Amino acid sequence: MPAASRRRPTTRKGRPVLTRETIAAKALEMAGTQGFRSVTMRALAAELGVTVRALYNYVEDRQDVVDLALGQMLDSWNPPPLHPEAWEESVAGYARSLRELYRRWPRALLVSLDEDAPPASVHPNRLVNLDRFLQLLQGVGIGLPAALEAHRHLSLLTLSFALVVDRPVAQATTDRGTLVPDTWLTAHAELDIPALREAAALPMPTTDDQFDQLVAVVVAQIQGHLDAVK
């Protein structure tokens, strides 16, 4: 019977055992909640309970840390299989995988705003997953320009949704049970906004329902291209 593999300890004599992976994970955790500007070498070392000098035994510089964190984030992006014969559900599954990635590390998505230098390289998953999506739509008869357009819209809508809807709900920073919080309407009781006041009394769909409605818009867009080529 083969011996069970031993898991590398995460601490030694009360101190964390550093690896490039653990450094990346902590940096991504910090960036996901506070943005990449929070990831300084000093702050990262403090979070890990080590010295800044210890970090430099594993990484070259801060840019190396940023690249590692982004790489670890994209390593986790693995959309489900995409099948042309069930393309609507495949598009939805792809969108859900992208939403889950964005929901897990929302502030990390703003890396292009936080960082002056771009990542050192493009992660393979950004290329492979995009290619799979394009092949899916080509497989049902969509031309490449239209397929790229659909992917662009889906990506932008999902990114916006994760930042504007999912993140505030997760942080409980806003009341998403109604369209407009009662406190807003009360504060502006003098405004003549009858349609909005009536709409505010209606229950809001769940965030999952809202996201499904968003994906349905892109699915309808793709269907429109299919109908145009028939």
C-alpha cells in the first residue's frame, strides 16, 4: 500500500512557511478587497507575519507579486464545457463562471486602474477560454466579428454587474430589496417622481435572477445574428 503523501506544513516554529503560492494568495486576498494599491511589500509582509526581506527570497519585486496574484486568480477560471448543440446554456455557464471569478476578487478586477505597469504576460486562460467561446459561436453559425461582439458585451456586462450589484450586496452597503431605498425617497419627498415611487414599492428580483436576465440579453443578441444568416 503506497504511503500517503505528506502535506507541507504552513507554519514552522509559529511562523508561516513562505512559498510563491502563499505570497500570491495573500496578495490576491488583499487586492480582492482593497485593490492592488493596498499590496505594498511592507503591507504584504505584515499580513503574512514575515519581514520584507523574507519576501525577497521568493519574489523579485512588487511587480512579480502582482503578476503572481493575477496568475493565481486566472488559474481558477475554468468555464464548463461548451457545446454548440446547447449553446444557450453554454453561454450562460460561461457567464456564470466569469461572474464567480469576479465576485470572488471584485477589487482585483480594477488592476488596470490601480497599476501603472501592465502584467508581464497574458495568462493562458484568457486566451484559451476566449478561443473556446468563439469556437462555440462559430459552431452554431455565427461569424467571428459577431462572436467577438457578443463576448465583449458579455464580459463588460458581467464585470459591471459584479462591481455594481454583487459587491455592494456582499458588503451589505446598500438595500437591494427595492429599486430605491425608502430613505432616499423620504429625503426628497418634494420631488414629483410618481413612476419611481410606484416602482420602488415593487420587490426587486434576486441578484441571480437579475444576472440571468442580463445573460438573456446577450443570448437574444446571438439569436438575432443567427436569424439574420438564415
